[in-house]
Amino acid sequence: MKSLKDILYGVGLKAVTGTTAKLVNQICFDSRTVSIDDVFVAISGTQSNGHDYIGKAIASGANAIVCEQMPADLINEVTYLEVEDSKKALAIMASNFYENPSKNLKLIGVTGTNGKTTVSTLLYQLFKKAGFKVGLLSTIRIMVDEKEYDTKHTTPDALSINYYLSLMSEEGVEYCFMEASSHGIDQKRTEGLVFAGAIFTNLSHDHLDYHKTFADYRDAKKALFDYLPKTAFALSNMDDKNGLVMLQNTKARKFTYALKSYADYRAQILENQFSGQLLKIDNNELWTKLIGNFNAYNVLAIYATADLLGLDKIETLKLLSELENVSGRFQYYISKNRITAIVDYAHTPDALKNVLETISALRTGNENVITVVGCGGDRDKSKRPVMGHIATSLSNKVIFTSDNPRTEQPGVIISEMEAGVEPQNSAKVLAIENRKQAIKTACQLADAQDIILLAGKGHETYQETNGNRTDFDDFKIIKQALEDLKK
């Protein structure tokens, strides 16, 4: 049990009815999880409004309610706390409830459209190899040093974040690397956290179904830097036109990295091939297994972060050379028929363009590139024709298929992708709604030396249709399909 007064510390209260001198069992924002003596925080969500479930929460035993608007009927035994923003209040309360665990370790946030998972995951791996106890909060997994937990969101809810940070604190974790999505920042899930640093990777077209405008999307990312303390560092990609924007209002120490521009940390690509690439960083050559220009940026961001956190530069370069690629990020397999399959999470126009341009740079010129790609349902529709245009412009053959259609019809999504195909590229296109069949067809179309790109789902091991998730792993499916080929 925790003191309600204590967990409200730092929460701006507009009105209070009832006493705060009481104990609460836990904090809930889902009325279905409420039990005796819990505090229920009513959140105005995109699909439902928690204020509609205050009565249900009280009936389940809640003894305190946090809300943005007081209910018409108040119950004497219940404490009601009116706030300006329930999401912000929840995050601050969550930090207080778990005794502000982010203060006990060095928490580094990674934000941007692409590269968040690679940078945060490889920082986790590098610091583990350097001998530290490390935590990770990412799209793919949550790690409390050696122990792994499942994850469903890029940035977990505020209660989950602080719960895992508290586990890390108990385990003596020194560093935690955390993906900070625009949704998570905008929904105040990172409020109340104390960051030791933040990294900006890049910004391109994504999530405009949620943010509505690119400026809103950019500013959500920027908010992470705006609230950094003076003791933190802010590391930004100077080759991205929004790199300086991220640093405009931050109180943190400012640092930059780039391949093309003047910056505090710079790298040069000396060689690039399927087995990896040779980089020059700080006048030292580094061979890394991570492929492509976009990964050169990721490697440089990791190197800069390690330096800012005090690791020896030469030791960092050595450890970087040992790192393996992240699951579903330019993950490749070469079949016995000498067909190369690449699985990548590229689900934005910029990410798809980067991957296809990387493949193009690695080609000898005789191979065909066959791209299998779809777009997620119930997500930003404006990027669909752009994705269709990019795929057909940079590939020899393209199969439009399902990604995670969710509640939309796959055929409708595909037709919206086809709208971006220029007339001269229309002959390259096949449309196969069934993703497994699309993958098999790509394998049948491929000859020796050809390259198949499966874009969009990457590390995901499921396909979501009408609220149901079924097992689906791009890498396993294409590997089996290639092994079954009789060529």
C-alpha cells in the first residue's frame, strides 16, 4: 500500500474532494483491472473515454479517482482529484509509486522515424559486452539485464515503464536504453522520467493518421529534448533537416553526428558489401556487420553515445565490430540456389527507399530485385501511394500484398498503393493479398543471384486481421520457401 498524498507529489491538482490521507493499493487506468483500494485514473483515449467508467471503477473498489472533469454525483468515501491532463498525471504518479526509479540509473531515450530499435538494441548489446548491467525498452523486447519480457508497444504505458525501471533499479542496472515513440511522448508516457540523454536519428513521413500534420509529428519528437535537464546530453543527426530543430530549446549539452555535414562526430563509408561495411570514425577504421548508409548513421550514433557516457573510444570501436544485426532489420539469408532474401521492418517511405537504395548499391547489376511489400491497415493512408511509387521505381518486380490489414480490406489497401505506381512501372506489379502466397510467388520468380526483399513486418511473428493475431514470421516463411524450391 502507498500513500495517496505521496504518489500525487508533483501532480498539478485543480480541485480535490475528499482526503488524500489514505492508502491505495495500486494505480489503474483500465477499469477492468481495478480492485479494492485502487486509484483509478480516467484517461480520454482515442477509442474510449475513461471518464465513462468511473462508476464501474468505484463499484470494483476504487477509493480515489483522478479525472479531468468531476462527475456529477460524488460518493463520500471516495476521493476525487481533478487535473488538467490525466495522461500527464498518470505518468508522474507512476514514477512516484515506484519511487522514481529513473533517478537510480542513466536512462537514454532514442527517438526518430527510423533506427530507434537498432540504436537502442545495439547500445544495450554494446554496454553488456563492456561489462555493465543494462536495461532495454524497445519494440522487439524488454530486457532487465539478462531477463527478457514481452512487449507490444514501441513505448509502453507509463505504469509499465516505471515498473520495469524499478526492476532494473533493484537489479543494479546502470544504463537503460529506451525507444521513445512520438505516440508515447505525445501521450505523456515519458513524463516524470529523468533522462541522462536523448538521441535523434531522423524524421520522415509516418504516423500522420495520429498526428495529422508533419509539424505535430516533429514537435512530438522534439518534446523529448525540450524537457531534458541541464545534466543530460542531446545528440542529433545533423544530416537530417530537422536535426537542429530538435536542439533548439533544450537545456541539455548539445552534440551532433553526421556523414555529410560538419558535426561533433563524423564517419565516412569506405566500403559497403553484403557481408558488412568499412567505416572511418575519428581516423580509425571499423568493420561492422551492419549494412548500408542508414546503418552507418546508426553505428555513428551508438559510437557517439558510448563516448558521451564515458566508454573508451578504442574499446567501443572493438565492441561495435562484434555486434550482430537486429532481428528483422536487413536480416538476410542466402539459399542453396544462391537467391538472397532480405527481411526488413521498412514500413515508411523513407525506410523502404533506404533499404532499396542499399540493395542497389550492393548489386553487380545482373540481379533482379523482387520486392514484396504491403501497408498496415488502420494506419496512415497517405503513405500508401508513396510506398507503391518507391517500391516500383527501385525494383525489377513488385508484389503488393497484405501487411497487418487489421480491420481494413487488404484489396483496398493494395489498390491505394497501386495509385502511386507510374504507368511505365505498372508491368512490374503483381497483387497477391495472401502474404504467404506472395512470398512463395516471389521465390518462384527468382533466379540465382536475384534478391528478394520482404518489407514491412521485419521482426514481427504475427499477422493481425480483424483483431486476431495469427503466427506469421517473414524470415521463417521465406527461408522454408527457398529451401523447398526445385530449381
